[in-house]
Amino acid sequence: MSQINAPNEPKEADDYQELTALLGQVFPGYEDFAVDSVTPSITGQGQVVSYLVVCNEEAARDFQEHKEIGVEVVPSIRPNKKGQGQNLILMVEFSFDWFSLQFFTAVDGENREQQKEFARILTQVDFFIIWLVDKDKNLLKVLQVKWDKEKYQDILRQLL
């Protein structure tokens, strides 16, 4: 698990506005994303993988109160319920001193080419950017998380 000791917190108005503008570029329409959701995005010609986590009130409070947060993104594969390939499930787990929070997202097997491209990129990147927003879509934190791509090669290769 990657340990984040000093997550980036938007403190000054200019920094906050710049980060919010960038958030809108990475996740167009994020204002409409559901609470307790995780949405992946690929930018920078496939070089940057980002996740947007929309937190409920309790989770938002936890992220604001804690400075040290462990983060792990764990992929798994499950059969698609419609019988169209397999779904790539991504669990994003945040570990605090004495508890953890888990968020899940799926890259559906129905769109095989998009899923294959996402899995391919996951085999190449070394880190993720995780954007945390509250239920009103106010930016809470931006985390850079180290990704151990070798650890999950066997799972991801099944989708290539």
C-alpha cells in the first residue's frame, strides 16, 4: 500500500481555482457524478490515470481530518452479468489509523476495446492521481498514489 504523508490540499484561492478547472478538464461533467462513486479517466495521451471519488459527508470529514492516508487500488475480474466478456473491477481502498474506506468501480466488459485499452494502460503507469470531492463537488484533496503495476500483471493480462 502506498503511504501518503502530505496530501495536496487546495489551500489558497488561486490554487483551488486552478485545480478545480483541471478537475473539469479531466472529468467533464463531474458535477453530475453520483455520491459514493469512483470514475476513472485517462489523460495525457494515455500517460496519466486519474480516479475521481465523490465522497458522502462522513467520508469527506474523514479525508479532511486525516493527514496520513494509505491508498491501494486493487483490480479483479468478474463475469459480465449480460454474458458479454468480463468486467474489470477496481477497488480503491483508503486506510486511516484505525479504519478503512472502500470504493468500487467497474470497467464493463460490454465495451471490450475500451476495457482492453484501459487494462493496457494500467500495465504501463507507475502512479495514479486520485481526486477527492465532497457531495457538493467541492475539491477536498488531490493525491498522487504509487501503483505497483507488476503486482497485478496476471489479472490485467487476462483482458489484453
